Amino acid sequence: MAVSLTANFTVRLTGGTCKEMENMKPITMRVLGFGDVNITVVPVCDCGCESEVTVNSPDCGNGLYNESCGVCSCPEDQRTYLGVCCNQTAGVESCRNPSTNDVCSNWGVCECGVCECTVDEALGVRYWGKHCECNNANCPTNQEGIVCSGPSRGVCDCGECRCLENYNGTACECQDDGGECRNAEGEICSGNGRCDCNCVCEEGYEGKYCQVCKLVKCKNICDRSVKCLQCKNNEEEGCEKCNNIISANVPPPLSLSAYKIDTFTAKRCPATDANDCDYYYWVAQKSDGSLTTIHIEDIKDCPEDIDYLPIILAIIFGMLVLGILLLLLWKLYANYRDRKEYQRFLQERNKQLWGQAESPLFKPAVTKYENPQYQPTLDKRASDNETR
């Protein structure tokens, strides 16, 4: 460290009374890299404010006592607490916990009617409340005996757990997303129950994740294992959890009754992949009810490819022929209907009973008018007579 730089050190000393520290010798401290450092401690026993006295201070017993240096000058049989003079036993009754009748619930000291609660720094326990009735340790615990399931899940507040986000339950032991009920594959209660903080198994199942099947009427082992295969075949999201339980393909065994996986007798189950190919796989159930890895047979029975062009052409030709037939039927029906209407017309005309006389309401389209002032000539009259 350079000479021009300044080093700061913090030293905490606990002194005694002023009389004990009057003749106190200098303290020698050895600091690595600096050598010995002598510290001289000079106790200050006189605050310098004793001469400033407030007589009958309103802050000391409502004016009954004097105040000096912020402290009330209480009588010898009394003491000062928060600026108030009180008897040694004053206010004890107000410090009693009404439920237990204990002063400050045995977790504090009654000072002038007010509880001064204890703080256990070694155990990290803190007490508070009017009667020191609250603490951060007396709360529900989970199955491992941890208060509020630990600080990462909740905080103990006066006998009740205040759970953090995404956690619930009396001891914050439950997760909102059902995480306490998910097995190693991420499935809630192994598909054999419902999650109510913990798994509530269907009849015939038991275990933390309802993974153990005990009754004959339990679901078939093929039904339990085919979910992962379907997930992988359909390329759904979240199928990564199935990778660790599906092994490489294996040839079909010669004996279908003696095939074992991890020393457990396996069962042969049918399945269908995304290409509609039928195949078989092997899976076994362990003694704890969980499933072993899945062995898939490498032989598949897939449907033959279909040539769709002839089918499409046949459908088009059939629709064309059907259209032509419908047109012919419609034409025949229209011709039949027209002939029938014409015959009906002829029959109605032959039934007419009225004559061929002229209607009295008929008026000719041409009207002849003569001028009364017109006087034809002799030649015209002669011509008219000849015409007549």
C-alpha cells in the first residue's frame, strides 16, 4: 500500500463504567502489513448537558418530574422508560397475554406496561406483538419438518405461513402448477389420479405419484406406456421427457414369453406410428410400480402405397356420366310435361259454349265522318251514282 493512501479500520470496544475506565491503559493492536497500532481510549462520562434542566417537563409524568439530557429525573423507586417515569411493577397486567395469562407470553420483559420482546439471534427467532405472542418459527411445517417449507416458499407470520408466488397450502407445501404431483416424466399423478397439493389416487393405485398398481382392474401396462410412444410419433411438444425411457429398436425375440427388461418380465404391446404402420414394443413394470425402458421391435407392417390417379379419373368420369344422365332425364320430363299441357289446352278449347257473334262492346278501329257543309259537284255526284 502506498504511503500517500489512507487505510480505514473499524474497531468495536465494549467498555465498563466510567470509574473502571478512568485509568485504562492504551490498547495495542497488530495489523498485518502495518505493524502495531496503539489506541488510547478516553471515556466521556459527562455529557455536558446536565446543567440544562427542564423543570416539570411535560414529557416526564405530565410535568411531575424534571428532564435533563433527554432523561427524566424519576424518583429512586421508579425508572424511566420511553420518557415516562413508572414503578418497577407498573403496567404488568397490561403486559399479560389474555390467552395464556403469561407476562409478555414469556418471550419478553414488561417495561412500564409495554412488552419488550426477545430476539434470539442464535436461532434466528424473532418475537413481536403487543404481548410478544407472534414469532417467525411457530408455523405449520411440511413433511420434512421445515417451517413454511423454507424461505424460498413462504414466511412465517404470527403462526401463519404467508406463501410466496406460485405456492399455496398451510405450510406453502403446494405448487400452483401441480409440481408436487408430477412424476419423473412430468405427468401429473402418472395419469392415475388428481392433484390436490398431493396426488389423490384412483382406486387400485397408490404411491406418491399413483404409480403403483395393486388391483387386477388397474389399467393395462400397455395403456400406461403407449402415451410416450404416441407423443413421439406425433412429434408433439414436451416429448423430451420420453427420451430416457425409449431405447433403440430391437429384433423380435424368438420366445414371446421369456423376454425380460432389467430382470423384469416384459409384455408385448401393439402400437401404430404416424405413418399408420403397425408394430410391437416391449415394456415391464418394476417392483415399485414404475415402468422400465421401452424396447421397440424393428419390424413394422405398413400399408401399401395407393395410386390415386386412376381413382380420381374414375370419379371424374362417373360424375360426367351421371351429369349426362341427369340432363337426359330432365329433357324427357320437360317434353312429357309440355305434351300434357298442350292436350289439356285442346280439351279446354273444345269445351267452349259461346258463339261467334260480335260483341256489343266491340268498336271498329275506323270511324267515318261527313262534313255537312260539303257540296259535291255534278261530276262528283254522277260518279257517286254510278258507283252505287
